[in-house]
Amino acid sequence: AGNLIFPPYLGVLSGSSWLVAFIGFLFADGGLALLAVIAATKFNGDTSKMFSRAGKGLSIALGCAMVICIGPLLAIPRTAATTYE
């Protein structure tokens, strides 16, 4: 439901700068998701192999940051905000 509510609402809030808001939304929503899918496909979904070029410590830190961001930092507050709206 949030994917249907927030983009039009942000478009209304952007006013005359709707084109800049649309380009930013398109890049952040579609572009980054497509980039992540391409990267995951290249490394067969193995995040430790994907980040291994940066070092083992950074690989573990980025993996932990992804899991934390998916749950407690982004998904749970977004779900709560959507149900509140």
C-alpha cells in the first residue's frame, strides 16, 4: 500500500519541481533496485563474494548493515507509518 500512497503524495508536495522529484524517484526506486539485481546476479547472490574485493571486515560490516537496514531501520518504521496514514 505504501508504494501506491507515497509517490503521488510526494508528487503533490513537490509542486512545480515535479520533474526533478520524478527523476530522483526514478533513480532511487528503479535505478538502484536494478543495479542491486544486476550485482546480485553477477555474483550468484553471494554477498560475501560480492564485497570481498573491499576486504573481509568491510564485507561483514556491509552484510550486517544490510540486514539491519532491511528490518529495524527501514521496513518496520515504514510499515508503521503506512498503517498510521
